[in-house]
Amino acid sequence: MDNDFDEFIRYVEEEPYLVVPRIVLQDNENPLERYSNTELLQRVRFSRHTIVDIILPLVYPLRENINNRGIPVPPILKIYCALRFFATGSYQRVCGDLVSVSQSSMS
């Protein structure tokens, strides 16, 4: 048994270590975490400060559905979809496809 341990130590010392990059997880459902301030300005025409301090308090009473029908869209994603729709003047289907939301949910 001592021999196995010595072989293992020799193996570890001879083999180069593999450096694995650290993975940083982000909440992809939250566009405020996904995009930088410049990217938000380009996409929805509002800065992160404006969205968080002015728009969210106005519409935050939006509650998620608690009726167990489907997968509810989080309120921050609803706001982002609406701002993106108004900023680009694009179709609901196109704006919904960008965040993986159906056209009927966008409507």
C-alpha cells in the first residue's frame, strides 16, 4: 500500500498542473448584470442609474404570477423588454427573440 502512495506522488510531481480559468457566473436573466452601462445606453437608451432609481420604483409593483401556469417572466426582464421595444421600434417577436421570450409574452 505504501508503494501505491509513492507511485501516486511520483505521478503528481512529474505531470504538469493544468490551470483551469475561474468561471464567473452571472444572472443572464438580469440585463442590468449582463450589460455594461454603455451597452444599456445603446440598447434601451437609458443608463443603469435611470433604470434602477427611476423606472424600477415606478413599475416594481409588477408581481410574478403565482398561479403555476408556465414559467413567469421576471419583472426586470419585462421592463427591459418594454424599454428595448420602445428604443428600437422593432417588432415584438424580434425583441422577444433577443431575450428568449415568446411574442405573446412580449405583448
